[in-house]
Amino acid sequence: MPVTLNDLPIGRSATVESVGASGALRQHFLDMGLIPQATVTMVKRAPMGDPIEVRIRSYELTLRVAEAQAITITNIREPEPIKSQTQAVEEISHPGYGEGGKFHEKKTEKPLPEGKVLTFALAGNQNCGKTTLFNKLTGSNQHVGNFPGVTVDRKDGSIIGHSETLVTDLPGIYSLSPYTNEEIVSREFILKENPDAIINIVDATNIERNLYLTMQLMELGRPMVLALNMMDEVWANGGSVRVNEMEALLGMPVVPISASRGEGIEELIDHAIHVAKYQEPPTVQDFCDSSDHGGAVHRCLHSIMHIIEDHAQKANIPLRFAASKIAEGDALIMDQLDLDINEKRTIAHIIKQLEAERGLDRAAAIADMRFSFIDKVCAQTVVKPRISREHIRSLAIDEILTGRLTAIPAFIAIMALVFWLTFNVIGVWLSDALDWAIGLATEQTDAALTALNVNASIHSLIIDAIFNGVGSVLSFLPTIVVLFFFLSFLEDSGYMARVAFVMDTLLRRIGLSGRSIVPMLIGFGCTVPGVMASRTLPSERDRKMTILLTPFMSCSAKLPIYAFFVAAFFPGEGALIMISLYVLGIIVAVILGYLMKNTVFKGEAVPFVMELPNYRLPGAKNVMLLLWDKAKDFLQRAFTVIFVATIVIWFLQTFDFQLNPVENSQSSILAVVAGWISPIFAPLGFDDWRITTALIGGFMAKESVVSSLSVLFGSTEALTAALSTLTALALLVFCLLYTPCVASIATIKRELGGQWAVGVALFQCVIAWIVAFIVRLIGLVLGY
């Protein structure tokens, strides 16, 4: 029997013999460097044995056992020794940032008209610092994440000091092959929107893998500049890049930069604007050496180019790019060219001849051609660094965080620590301080209004609606910000990618991929970005399931509800109640996921293929920008949606249908309307019209549940008198699971459509009612 990648012992290396996966997945493997004759090293297995982590072309890649079993290997051996930190490296004078980056081919210049807005596509692999560079170029306050795929939406901005420019931050991708939605989006943008130039950012610490995308971008024939990012890390670890030699081999400007430090950015801007304004494409675009393997790939590509030349021109697709994509089997490009049957047959014969001469299938032959050119470039221009301090540190941390016996306990401990610090230490202390300040302001305002003998209705509006209602929600702002701080820190550090690696086997049992864990974890902060983060999933099936399950993750907007009820009904048991609610939401999601897997979404999750980046300490500026963004969003909701909801509830509770002030709120408009709905909640024990009203207001914004209860009951004592401890627990469970806020429903509508959004809202209300009823029933049986 053939030996497969799954049979490779940990710590051993082997040579890839064949890649047996099929379709887009196989192409993705080839694009990532898993090609015949490549060297691969087994790094580790996930705690449950699946997926596995391998090292290929100086970076770590994860894939499942099922996919590894389709890759055959040979020549199992000890891995080649990596340079230690004490080994000497070639002495080379390190160029300054941008120094030597002077390449411009004057002969190809075709200046654009004066005054034209210069458009740029910012393209690069995931985890290469692309979003950080975008922030430096444009001054944007965009969030910078370290998990693969964090950049999903199209983001635009003008270069600072150059209002005549427009930079579009494209999704992080590994190639222009149609494996994921992000790759298709990036390719379609470049091909159809025709940016004036491309800024290709490359991770200089992993240059071989990054240059694969560079070659495909060069085939497009668009003006381009190469930004070698993280050069500070390369130099710190004894490596370097001969910039002038690389420019000559690639035929375009190459600029060493450090986006995180803001070094080399001005030089990069100068070259980018120049190539865009004077329309200078790379001069080197034909990577197939006529002497390489008898020139098989060279003859194949040039033959195809002659056949499709008129079709490519008509379809406005760069000729060289179209030929290479047809050669590797890209069906999307083939369809766009609209070839006749004779041309298709001729191309099929050419490709069959290629495979016979090269001894590889079409896709592997093209990938090998690209990596062969990359190897030549790197051999002449790259002084490889020692194993980096960042990588050594990551390996040491992973011994614990992804270890067989320690990974899951570490994850549980980290999340428990996050919740404990948020709800019992930092967050609660800050919230108490703010609550004291709001209470003091309320007392002083109340006294001032009384002294001024202000109209009773206006007095009630200001104190009961604004200060007690909105103020009670504002007091929980610190708790929400603290939770977002911890979640963003875990995401930006690279830990979230490890969580996906560890949790893949568990999530697969409910029909999802390990990558789905990230949108769900983000959902603990807010459902809206959690739903949007699902766009990074390559499978439409996985994306829909993840979107439907993410709202069951308890978002931070529900924290005010939990904190309010814990203080009123469960003093001293805050952490236990909070953790129990979060765990219950996860359990319900798991059960529903399993049911969906076997009914609505039959089938298995897509293959799990993902790069594991080095751990990096998030930048303080990026973290502060994120926290400010979340705090600002909360405050905007507090003084818009929640404020309006509170005023409306106060008005409906204060007046009757004849708009006369009521002495008893049971005669109000609100009491009558809520009374029509309240019987639905009778089996749950909270058929009080005031609670029904608060739940309706929670649909607008979950935080408004607390403000509504504060307005309607008037005091915590009145609420505790109206509800038993068991009923309060059932109400908490209902609030945990019932339909998310209107912003979340709107986001789901945008992602899946109106029918799905309405279905989610109704479905979650039903699930919440059932689970709350079960909790109450169990409590009654146990005698509570």
C-alpha cells in the first residue's frame, strides 16, 4: 500500500509523491506548495488526532486526516537541520527601507491624464500585514486581526496627503484560483474594475509562499509595486533581501517596509503613485523557461496563448493570465472566453501532450512551474534568516495551547479567566464605579427638578426614562469593553487560529469546520461581526449553518440583563450564573447543529485547510482603536435606539389611549397591548405585561430590557417581589436564547436574505420558549 502523509511520524520529513485530492481543494493544496517533489514535515496532530499540522515551504499548514490520506509520500527521513541562533550567516549590508528600490521601466510608460484619480488594489496573503499597511496608507481606523480571513469587506481610503488616490483593501488570499469566495472577489475586482495599479504586500519572513500570488498578479500585466513587509524581523534574525537583484528578476519596484513600525511607507507610496500614473507593468511575465523539463510547460502556454488571443481580448482578460488558468483547469476563465468546440479540443490535446512530457497532471505542472521560478528568484536574492525568535516562541507556546493533553483544558481555562476577570474583577469594578456616578447625577438632577417645580410628566420623563432607563444600560459599558478587549487580544495574537485547529474534530460532529469556531467566538462579543465573519468560510453550507448557530452565543449586549438579574436574584453567584448561561447557549447550539446536519444541511463540512501564523503581541494602538470603536457603537445605540425605545416605553406606560396621564400603569397603552401577548409566557411563569414589554423592547437592542424593566417596575425591590428565583432563572434563559437584536437580524438578512432572517427570529423565539419551559419544569420538579 502507498505511504500517505497521514502515516508520516511526528518530527520526520518526506517528499510528496502525488496529491490525490480533487477539484478546487486539490488546486488549493498545489497553490499552498503541496506539489510533487516538495518536502513536507509532520509537526503535530490535534489533541483528538485530527486535523494534522505540517510544515511546507517554511510555514505551518493544517489539514484533516482524510485529505492527508490522499497525499502519497516517499523518502521518509530526518528533517534538515534548521540554522540555530548561534550559526553565522552571510554578511550583507542591509539596505535602508526603500533604499535601492528604484526600478522603473521608462520604455513601457503610458502616462494617464492629469487630474485622474489613481486607483490601487492592495493585495496579499492572509497574515502578511495587509490591513496594517492599509491603515498606514489611509489613516483608517480599521480593525487589524491575525486570524486568517479577518479582512472580508471591501474597504476604501485615500492615501494620506494624496487626495487624488483611492486604495481598495482586498480580502487576504493565497492565490487567484477560485477556492474561496475571497479569492473570487479579489480576482473579479482586479479583472473587472481595472485598478490603475496593484500594491502587492509580501511577508518577507515567508517569502516563498507569498511570491506565488505575486506571480499570478504579474501575469495580469497590471502596473504593480512589491512591498516586502516585516523586513525588521528578517534583519533581526540574520536574513536579508537583495532588493536590486529581485527588482531585476521581477521587473518591477521592490520596497522593503515594516508596516507595523511605519517604516518605508513613504518610499512605497512614491513608487506606487509613479507606476500608476505612468502605467508601468512588470517587465517579466513569462516564467516558463524554455529549457525547463524540455520546455513542455513553455510550449503548452504559448500554444494556448495563440489559440485564445482574440477571445481574451474580447473578454478583457490578460492573455498570459488566461492561458495559465486554462492550462491548470480553471473552469471560470474557460467559460468567460467562450471558445468554440474545435478550439477546446485543440487545447485539450495540447494539455494532454504537456502531461505526457512533464510526467505531471496539468494543475501540478503549472504550480511546479511557478514554484520553480520562485526558487530561482529566492536563490539569487534572499539570504535566509535563522529560525526566528517569533517562531521559536510560537512553538514553545503551542506545546501547551495545542498540546494533546493540555489544549482543551487550556482553552477552557483561558475563557474562564476572561469571564472571571470581566464579570467578577475588572468589568464589575468599573461598572460599579460608573453606576455610582450615574446614581449621584440622577439624585442631583431629581433634586433640581423638584426645586424648580417642573411638570410631573417632564420630571418623570427625565428621571424615569432617561436617567433610570438609559443610565442603567450605560453602567454596563465598562463590562462590555473589557470583554471585547480580551476577545480582540486573543484574535489578534493568533490564538483563535489554534482554537480552530483544536476544535475542528468536535465541530465536525455537528457538521461544521473548525474555522466556524471563530465567528462563534466573535459572536460572544457581538452577533453582527460574528455573522459577518462567517464570510471567510469557503462552503455555503458551512456559512449558513454558522450564521444560524452564532446568535445562540451569548453576545455582550446581554451582559446588562445577566448582571441586573444576578445582582437582584443571585448575589454572590455572578461567575457561576454567567458561565452557566454561556455554556447553555453552546449546548443548545450543539444540539441544533447536530439536528441540522441530519436534516436541513445534510452532508459533511468542507475540508479544513488553514495556515497557523506566529503568535504576535497585538499593537496597543490597534487594540485601543478597536475598544473605542466598540464603546462608540454602544454609546450610539444607547443614545439612539435604546434612548428612543426607552422614551417610547415610558410614553406608552405613562398615558392611556386617550393620551391622558395614568396614575396606575396597568391602565396604560402599554399594559393593554402587552396584555394581549403575555399569556404566551404564562407557562414560563412571567406573564406580567411589564416583562413582556421589556422583551419586545429587547428586540430593538438587548440592553433596553434592563432600561425597560427599570422604568416599568420602578425599583429592583418591586421586580424581586414580582418574580420568584426560579422564574427569574427561566426569564434569564429566555433572554439568552430568544431572537437577537434588530441589527443582527438585518445583518442576517443581508447575508442570507429576508426569509432566512424572519425564520431565524421566529425559530429562536420558539427555541427560547421551549428551553425556558424545560428549565422551569426541572426547577419545579426539584422543589424550587
